Amino acid sequence: MPDGSIVQPTKAKPTSKSAATPAPADKVVLFESQKKIHPKAVKGVFRRLKTATFAVLLALFYLAPWIRWERGGDAPAQAVLFDLTTPRFFIFWIEIWPQEIYYLTGLLIVSALGLFLATALAGRVWCGFACPHTVWTDLFVWIERFFEGDRAERIRNDMAPWSLRKLARKSGTHAGWLALSLVTGFGFVAYFADAPTLARQLATFDASYEATSFFALFAGMTYLMAGWTREQMCMYMCPWPRIQSAMLDEHSLVVTYRADRGDNRGPKRKSESWDERREKGFGDCIDCGQCVQVCPIGIDVRTGEQADCINCGLCVDACDSIMIAQGLPPKLIDFDSLAAQETRASGKTYQWRLIRPRTIIYGLLMLVIGGAMAWSFALRPRLDITVLRDRAPLFVTLSDGSLRNAYTFKVANKTRQTRAYALTVSGLNGAEIKVIGEAEGAESKDHAATISASPDSVATYRVYVTAPRGNVTAASTPLTFHLSDTANADKDSHASVFLGPATGN
């Protein structure tokens, strides 16, 4: 059927063997297509808080790639750049190399713990105030409201037959959505390429295939997800609503309707006083439906706690405005906890507890992991070496009877200047070093070598270690490579082994 419903007919008993007369089908709707949500504009504390939060987050997202940060040499001058061609991650004065990806892992772990902590404190407050999908959806709704009006006018416009006026309003909405999607797509790609250069290349159709493809991908997904899927992304696609229930406890603050005060619900006549209304068994809720109309998810918070609620607080603003207009105390809908409701029901005073077992655990884990990352980053060396011993042959016997092992030696110079290093080995008496440079600047001596590395690069050398046969007393002898900067105190070492014939051979 056009509306996507499935009709299940009932079978009728045949009147004869040769013919059957079907009975009228009973329509059983097994699927209902998604109804479009038209959130109503609202004013209040939480609306202002959301707007301020969105403004800060969007400013950071769009402006960060344009901030310049001089690093010297040939290093990129963009403050925040995830350069996949180098590859390096540049974040102001911080530079992350590929082998330091564990910093990104630690950051993701701390972020996840922060999300757990925020959920334990105030439910899906991240979803309501900081989730990128919420931010862009709110922007798209604002554009739609600008061209087509507020909730009631948008509903009438959608139900009206097509006309030039409706076409113009819809065209304005989608043009605004498309423009914002293109700017957003550029914003995403600008974190992976120099922003001014990328803007010029896209404007002149001179951008690479990869840059153009990702620009189109991000722009298209923004248009689709923020313009069309909206609340369906939060309700059906995002796994977090199903996970967050495990993070909540009885003290977690979630948007809650106070049924003890509001029920029974029902409309109120102007001529009816509140005393008369309460004598009839009605509560403070006049069943105006404003809390549902402003909800970007389209749920009714009065039916109880729901996983789909994103804790944005807009229903609180809407209900407060109605309560104040009726001369009643606000907070019929508010951020509340299960423990607070049970305490009030028993006639006692509730004191919200910020410090409790799960918040302590989340906080300590964030502190320990974040502190370990900061300590490791502060003490990380400016040079790093890697040694790989050849597997075939295991060793070579020279004409004078001495034994030789071959190694591939790499040194990562994480500074912006060319550095010279002294390379030595320890652990094997009489060991001599010979370096064959795959990078320039290698000078070999008997017991040491001098090598160099270009700025912000990895220099690779072929290193031969030779030792007298009589000094090799085991099939595997521990060997340590030492590298020290000739101009400062930077040094590093790497443990390896020197292989020889088995004892007795």
C-alpha cells in the first residue's frame, strides 16, 4: 500500500466446492511509516543554554582549521591538521607521530569515560547539548522555521497542495540546507588539508579526487542526516540510548514529569478556579501538549522515562511558561531523579548526591588515564630508534673467523633541525660497528659510528656488528644499541641480540 501498511485478510468459508466468496478483510496495520516531527520554537533557560553551547561548538569546528600556527621549516602552518600524507597529527604545539597512536587511544578512552560520567550525572545530556547530530539538526530546523514559519504554519504548509508559494518556501529551506551542508563538508575536509589551499582548489575545481570525494560525502551525509533522518537517527540508528540505561542509577538526573503533582490531567476552562479543579481530582497539568510540541524527538515525557529522551530540557522551558502563565509554581517538568521522587513521596527532604560510587570510579579512571598520558607525553623523547635484526642468515662467519650480524637501524628525528648522533653497542666484548647509510651522514669507526637524521624524518641505516669468535660464548648474546645526540642530552637505547653458533659447534 502507498502508506507502507500491511493488510492481513481473514479467510472466508467457501459456499461450495466450486466457488468461494471472500469475506471483507479486517485491516491489521503491522507497520506505520514515520510521521514528520515539527518541533515548536520555545524560549527559556535551557533553550538559551543550548544556543550558547551550539554557538561555541560551531565556532570551534568552523574556525579551528583557519587558525595559523608557525612551526618552522617545512612544517604546515595550520594549527589543527590531521595530515595523512606525512603522516602527522598537528594540534597547536603538539605533534603526534604514527607510532604514537596510543595517545589517540588514550584520548578515546578518556572521552568514553567522560561520556559515562555525564550520563551517570544527567542522563543523555551529551545528546541534548553537545552531540554533533543534535547541533546540526537544530540548525536545520532553524533554517526550516525561517523559511516556512513555526510549527503550526509548517504543518499547514506540508498539508497544503503544491503552489508557487509552497514551492518557494520549500526551495528556500532546501537551498539553506544545501548551503550549510556544503560549508560543513568543507569544514570536515579542512582538518585533513590546508584550509586556504583547499578552499581555493574547490572553488576552481582543481581539488584532488580524494578531497572532492570526501567533501561531497560529508556534505551529502549532513544534508541527509540533519535534514531528513533527524530524530530517526537518535531513535533507531544510534546505539547510545540502549547503552545509557546501564550508566544510570537512582540519583541520575533525567527530564521527569511530576505525576504526583500534575495528574490527573485535563484541560482547564477559563471560568474554572484551581480550587474547583482540585476538588474534581485534577492536578496542575492542563494537558496543553506544549511539552510534546517542542520536543525534537516528538515524545511525551508525561508517559514516564524513555530511552529516546535526549535530556535537552526544552519541554521544561515550555511547561514552565505555561505554569507561570497559570499562576502556578514552575518545574512540573524538571531534571529529577528516582531517589528524589521516592524521598519526596515519603515526606522527607532530598539532597542530591554528586559523589557516589560510580561517579568516583569514572572520575578516578579519567584522572589516572589522563594523568598517565600527560606524564608520558611530557617525558617523551625527541628521538626514537628501532632495530630489526636480519633473520637470514642468522650470522655470517668472516675469513678471519669473526662473526657478523646485520641489523636495520631506524632513527626518528622529531625536531625541526638536522641532528647528528653517536651510535654505540654494549653487552658484547670486542664488538665493532660498521654502518652503511641508506640516509646521508653515516661515518663508521671500530667501536662507534656517527649518523645523522633530517628534520622531522626517519633515517634508515644498515648496521653490521662484528665480534671475535672467541667472545661469542652462547648461541644468543644480549646486545644493546645506544644512540645519543651530539649536541644535547637526548638519548635512547634499544635491546637486541647477537646470534652465533650453538655451544660446542
